[in-house]
Amino acid sequence: MSEPIATIETRAAGVPALLVVTGFSAGYAPTYDDPGVDPSVEWHLADRRGRPAPWLERKLAPREVAELESAALDAAFNARSEADDDARIARYEEAHA
């Protein structure tokens, strides 16, 4: 199992939980001859100790799933942005060492 992209403390169906983001695709904008692709994210819920909690996912209302997916996308975009910043800083430091 690979390292999670992000882990967020949250509540799901009223229960304290962790939202674990495991995959992310930024997608791309449409062009004249291509409809584009929306961003997507893979995630799952875990208990506060980090153990997968599929029973909790089954209790979620559709609105909660949408809210959690939105939070997972935000976390994935932020993690990607931070990784890009770290890479830029490393390249700058390497070039100016």
C-alpha cells in the first residue's frame, strides 16, 4: 500500500474519522477537439487509529459523500501544490549552491 497523499480529521455520519486521500488526477481543460477530463480523487474513511472503516462509508448520506469528496479534492490539490513548491525550491538551491 502506498503512502497517502493526505489525511484529514473529519466526522462521517457523526462519527470522528480520518479521510485518507490515496489517489488523485488533476484532469485537464477542454479544447476544440477534446472534451477534457474533470479532476478525480480516490479516498476512503478510516477510524481515528487509521484502520479502514468501510462500515462507516456505508452509513454516509449522498450529501456527506459529496462533501467528503470535495474535501479530498481540496487536500489533494494543496498537497500537489506544496510538492511543486518543494521541488522548485530544491531546483533553485541546487542551481545556486
